[in-house]
Amino acid sequence: MEAFAVAIYRHLAKLHPSMSEDYISLAEKESSHISFWTSFLKRRGVKAAVQAPNRIKLSGYKIAIRLLGSGLTLRIMERSEASSVNLYASLLSNSDITEEERVGIQRILEDELVHEEEFIKKQSEIGDFMTYIKDAVLGLNDGLVEILSVTTGLVGVYGSPYAVALGSLVVGIAGALSMGISTYTSSRSQRQVHQGIMSRLASASRHVTWVFKDRVKQNAIDKGYSEELASNIAEETASNPSRLSNFIVEVEYGLKEKTLGIPSRAALYAGGANLAGAMIPLAPYFFTSDIKTALILSLGFATIFLAVTGLLVSLLANVSARTKVVEMVITGLGSATVSYIIGWLASVLLGTRVV
């Protein structure tokens, strides 16, 4: 894992010259970890050889960097290293290690949990994609599942792939417009609510500071801080009216300025991703005259992208990737199956099937 990380950071250093020093620094840290573990094992009679990174895996990550950006790709890599972090932590409780080794392991843990995490967060804040990725993922999944269900349902009604394609295309475009508009309305409303609350609290925090200071203190006490420390936190927070109002808005209302985004951009990402998602199960019906072939290809493409979407959702929600991927695939294909049955029954009952 350490050797793989070295290869990734060196690749990123070449890809982003402006940040090459940061990436090279991280690669050097990983290299020092390799040296430490090699010596650690050697002292215990184990000859350790550093394995070259798997070329296929490395190529996959390089593609992911291009498609998802370095921030999200590094987050994926970080998730894969979770088991090594648990191993390092367990070694610290082992009485068989020397004090020098204990210090070395603690340094590695610090690198893994603090330095890399800070760097990944920094990277994740760069660019619009990371700001609006939730809107994009939601739009992509919604468009994919919706049109997969529609196309599969229409296969049960019509025997012509072109009829399925045209009908589904209309639904897909309408769905993308609807997603974009609803995202814009939701994002704009949320921003207006945030601005209204901030305006009201900013004024109140200047004139009745003590009211909000008591709320800050109580919040700290509820989190387990001592009364003395809670009082100090409240005093420091209340010394700046802007900081005080921001604290109340974030803690009591759950609103953060940096998470709101720009409504028009959120709409563009959500609507565009929705249309892109819709085209995944729809495309095969435009390129083949055989309805069964189109259906099989459509289900195959949809399954792959449902799995990818599940992976992205798992990263955003910090849940098990395997569980989320299985959940997304089963629900998506399940919806398509039900839609097909409904379409087939409708064609039988109404005599509408066209060949």
C-alpha cells in the first residue's frame, strides 16, 4: 500500500507541476514508511521485499484522477488504507516493540491520519466539481434509474427499439429539465433561508450578546466540556459578533455558507448529470434494431454505472462501498424489472404491443 501511494503521488507531481513539491513531500513520507517497516521486519528475521504496484490498479487510479479529480481519488485510496491504520494502532499496544519502534509507528499514524487527511481536504476544496458533486451524483443516479425503468417498461409495451428510444428520450430530457429546475429552486431557497437567518442573528448578536453567549456555553457543556472551559469558549466566541452569529447558525440551524453553493451551478451540475445518466441505458436502443440485444446492453451498461454511482455515494456518505454498490444495483434493476412487468401487462391487456 505504501509503495502504491508513492507511485500515485509521483504521478500527481508530474500531472500538477504547481503542486509538485507537496506531492513529492507526501511520496517521500510514504517512502520513509517503507524503510521503517522493512527494518522493523528485518529485526524480526523477516526478509521483506517491496512489491511493485499492480499496473492494472495503478492505471485505474490514473483514469480516476482524470475523471473524478485528485481530491476524490485520494479519498478512495485513503479508504483502501483503513486496514493498515488499524494494524498500526494495534501494534502500539503490543509490549514486544521497542520505544524507538513505538515512536516510529506513532509518526506513521500521524502522517496517515493528520497530514494526508489535511492535504486531501485541501484538494477536495479545489474546483467546482467537488463543491457540487452531491448534486451531480444525485442527478446521475436519478436519471439513470428513471430512464432504465422507462426503457425497460416500454420494451414490455413495444417491440421496436426506436419507439422505446424516442419515448424514453422525451422523458429523459424532461427529467433533466425538472431536476435542474428543482435543484435551482431548492438551492436558492436554502441560500435565502441562510441569508435571512444570518441577517437576523447578526443584528441580534450585537445587541443581546449575552443571550447567544449563554447558548454557546450550554452547547459546550452538552458536549462534555467543563463549565470553566465552556465559559471560556463562550467568552471567546462572543467577542466577535460575526463569529458568534456564524456559530449559532451552524450549530443550531445546521447551515454552512460553504456548503450552499451557487444555485445556477448546482442546477447545471444536477441537470447535466441527470441527462448523462439517462443516456447510459438509453443509448443501445438507438444503435441496434434488435430489441433483445438493446435490452441486454442497456441493463449491462446500467449495472456498471449503478455500481460506480454506489461507490461515489459510499465515499460521500462514508459507508461501506460494497453494501452501497449492491444496494444501488439491486434497487435499480429491481425498479426496471417491475417496470417491464407493468409494461408487458399493459400491452397484453390493451393490445398495444407494436412489433
